[in-house]
Amino acid sequence: MTQRIAIIGTGIAGLTTARMLHPHHDIQVFEQNDYIGGHTNTRDVTIDGRTWGVNTGFIVYNDWVYHNFNKLMARLAVEREATEMSFSVRDDATGLEYNGHNLDTLFAQRRNLFRPRFIGMIRDILRFNKESLDDLEAGNLTPDLTLGDYFKHKGFSKTFIRKYIVPMGAAIWSSGETEMEAFPALFFVRFFKNHGLLSVKHRPQWYVIKGGSRSYIEPMIEPFKDRVHVNKGVSSVQRNQKGVTLIFNDGQSDRFDQVVFACHSDQALAMLDAPSADELLILGALPYSMNDVVLHTDERLLPSRRKAWAAWNYHIPGNADEAVGLTYNMNILQNFNNAPVTFCVTLNRTQDIDPTKIIDRFSYAHPVFTKAGIDAQDNYHSIGNRNRSHFCGAYWYNGFHEDGVNSALRVVKDFGVDPWH
């Protein structure tokens, strides 16, 4: 039976849900912003008559774990191109800089060859890569074990923790350093294994979408473009046994059979007029944190040594409770080899950027993962496909584009639809 379904949000989860449900149901998609895509937000920058489409949110993916996202892109005939995924660290307090891309960049500061703590950090990296995999296989990473406790138990050096592994995790999940040490060790190590981050040589090839990440948006929405409504925020969702009523920010309302919350967990909870006890518990355990994001051309946000420039450049803050400081070198990531400037996207260091070199500013929210949140993920069907409501978003898994797709596939299947036919 055809149902009228409201889908709230146009990130990868909402668009995937809409794409797969639209042949079977009457869908309407609502977006509070003035653009479609959520974290897929490519901005055009014109310099000397040439326009560069610079990604500011979703950037990279690979073949190892992005199976369904790759499958979706192939069906849409979206082209991709290989990119480099290198990682640098810069510590203003000590002057340390390194880029782990190869031996030459690792010792971009040649004096690090003679620094025992730096050499010890490299030894700890190799030990962590081996022993964390062994502990994962042996079942030693219990669900309650935090990353900080695991480091303490294994006796890893402060240099390894503060100058390598916590910065890398903080960069991946856009989390503060204190939050990273509270991460579940099992979640962290399993993610690093699946992404090839525990191997020096055996790592996946990473890709960017040709022409900018937004290039998949138009082919994705083409069959239902007339059903996507931007600048249409939802203030309240009221449910009863007969249906669902959406109250919009402009005061209008509309009636549906079912609703799909393809937005963040906290946004969904705020919209629900009368959330159930399970919705309060589960959605409340999956919080988000805000990050200030700036597109700019100020090279001072990169390491002082050009040899240490990487695709991802982490800045160690003076206080562990400070928000993550990270600068993406978009010329490396998007293969802008002939760009006249260095396009950078920086998280949470706005005060350090030359205002005359700022192109645009954004605020993006990223999920924060805790033991309680991971437990909540496992209880999805206590709230999903119940009370005429469905929930999707990357927060249900690891927080990335593949996870947004996978959460959408679960919703689609709950409607009895085969997502790939």
C-alpha cells in the first residue's frame, strides 16, 4: 500500500532514503537550509577567472569500508579520482612538526632523528598497531574499556598519546582530546583496523568525487527533485494512531502516514512533540558537538615547513579541553595542482586566521561517541519503525557517509522495500 512519507533532512541518509522509497511511496523531503546535502557542501571560489569547487564538509571515501556508498555512486554514474590521505601534527608549545606520509616527511624536522622521545613515539606506533590488533582478536577490548585506560594499561608513552594517536582520533571524529580518551577502545581499534590505519603499508586507496562532493546531489535527486523543499524547517512532529503531523517553522502544517527523521539525533528529539521514554533515552545518548569551520587561504594554519604539509594537518591545542584544531589542505585532497592559492578548510581556529583571507564560514555538528551511545545504537528498533517513526543518520554507526547510507538502507528495508531494486 502506498503511503505518504515525510523525510526530514537532505544529508546522505535522507537522500538515500528518498531515492529508494520514491518509486514505491509518495515522499516529501524537507530541508531547513537553503541548499541540499547537509555535510556535502561544496562552495565555488573564483580566482583570476577560474572557478574551484572546494569541499567544506564531506571530502573522502575508500573502497575498503564504503561498500554501499560506492555502489550508490556507481549507479548514479558519479566519477571519482584518487587522492592522498596524509596526516601531520604541529605542536606550537614544543615546535614539533611531522607528516607521517613517508620517511622524508616523517623527519621533516631532521633533529627528530636524534630525539629519543620522537623515536620512542615511532616504536609505540608500531607496537600499538600490532598489540591493539592482537587484543582485538583475543577479545581483550571489553565494551567498558576506554581508550585512556587502555593506553595506561599498555604503558604507552605520553608522546605517543599526545602527539600521535589522540590527535589522529580527534581529527577523524572532530572531537576534543579529552573526549577522545573517553572513547570506547573497542570502537576505536575496530575502526582503525577496518580503515587500514593499523598498517604501515597495507592501506586503502582514498578517493574524492570529481568536480566536488556535491556532484552526486543532482543525479541523486533527479527522479524526485520536485518533492524536495529547502528553507522548510520543521519545528514540531505530532503523532497519533491515525498519522503524523508536521508543523513547520513558518506555521504551516502537513499530514503524513509516516515520518523519517534523517537529521541529527538531538534535532529529531527536539522536534518530537511527545517523545517516548525509549526515544528520550536512546536519542539522548547520541549527542553532537558543534565545530566552527572556515574556508580560507591562510597558509599560516599549516605546518611552518612545507615538507610537513599534509592532507590533514592537526594543531595540538594548549589545553586538552579545547576543541579539535584541524586544517584540511584542499589542494592536496582535491588535486588542485595548479591553484594560485592554497585552499584550506580549518576547524575551530577561526581566531588564528587572517580575516582578509577568509572566504566563507560554516558550523557543522559531529556525533560524539561514548559507551552509552554505542549501547543506544544497538537498540535502534526500540524506536525505529515504531509509532510511525523512523530514524537514520551517520550517528547510528561510525559517523561517516557510508554509515549514513547504511542507516538509510535499514529504514528502507523496514518499509518492505528492496533498496537495490
